[in-house]
Amino acid sequence: MKKAIILAGGQGTRLHPVTLEIPKPLVTVNRKPIINYLISLFHKHGVEEAAIVIRPKDREEFEWWHKRWLKDLGGVKINFFEEPRPRGTIGHWACELRHWTGDEPFFYTNGDELKDADLGAMDKTNGDSPLSPS
């Protein structure tokens, strides 16, 4: 099962005062939260389950988002993992999520990015990938 981790626990200080009321990944672009674009991208490339790393104080907002947008997430199973104190970009995975990803490859992104990347080209499990050994 392909998995993805979305880091959504930042403070969003560059977007204050907007992010004083809402976590940056939930800010909307064209009336849709940024995080939805990421989940759609992952779904398009076969991701079935995503871990969203959040601050404990943002849980209520993310749970509301999940209820509101569940039908638009393409069936991707969403798991919330709280990061009580910042551990850096890879820290929460190294300390808490290694068991969740296991030995399988996974995608990893910041939750405030809008992008349209060919994830298949980065996927080493995809036989057509230029990154696959020949």
C-alpha cells in the first residue's frame, strides 16, 4: 500500500495574521484547502493512506476539515499524528512514524505546497521510473 506523510504542524508565521485563525495547509486557494491539492496529487499516483502530522492545538480544525472534505479526498485514508514539540523536517518520522511506513517507500511533503509533480518518476517501485535500477 502506497503511503504519504504530510507535515502540517508549522506555525505559518509568514502568513500571519491569517494563520492565527487557521493552520496554513487549510488555507484555501480557489475555495479549496491547500492540503486537498496534495492529497489529490498523491491519490493520482496510487497513494491509499496519508499521515498528517499536526500540532495538538490544531486537531479540532483538522478534524473539521476532514469531515467537511472527506468525499473529495478520493478514498485516501487519513491518519492524524500529533507532534507535541517541533522535531524538524524528518524528526517526527524518525521518532514516531517509522513503524507506520515500515520498510516500504513513501512520499513526504510539507503541507503548504501547491505543486503538480510527476511522482511516478520519483517512485522507485514503479518499473517505468527513470530512477529504477536497470
